[in-house]
Amino acid sequence: MEARKRVSNDMKKIYVGNLPWSADDSGLRDLFATVGEVQSVAVITDRDTGRSRGFGFIEMDDADADKAIAELNGREMDGRELRVNEARERPNRGGGGHR
């Protein structure tokens, strides 16, 4: 059983943490594009303020993703040291709103 969640057969989803509050999709895309081809970018924002919540996700092909993780983990962005690693599948937290 494979422990990693795959976006598709040859894609990896990368978690990027410790983003500066000023981070946006285009800035994150520009940074990761220095390493390889970026398929998608999503900086997670607060629904009330619209400000970055300090993390996001990138999708890249396997080889570019591995290179990005190796080269960009610990890289500084606007004074903050990024945490870059392969995203883990989100655990099912239940819920559903039933009363």
C-alpha cells in the first residue's frame, strides 16, 4: 500500500508552510517555477480577511516536485524560512453537521 497521495500518475502535491502573510499565488508560482514546471498553486487564505493563512499547496510532476522540495525547503521568502515537503492526505475529521 502506497502511503503517498498522488494527484495523478506522475504528479505530486507539495505542502508549503511558514509563508509570509503577504504571500499570494503568483509569488509562490514564481518561486517554484525557478525549479520546474508548476501545474497549480493555491495559497490558503482566511475567508474573512482574505489574508494568507501561512501555508499553501503546489502541484508539480514527480521529478520537479522532488527537486523543489530539496532546493526550496528552508529557503527564505520575505524573511520567513519556508517548510516544503510532500503533502499528506488530510485525515477524515468526521463532522457532517448532523444533530
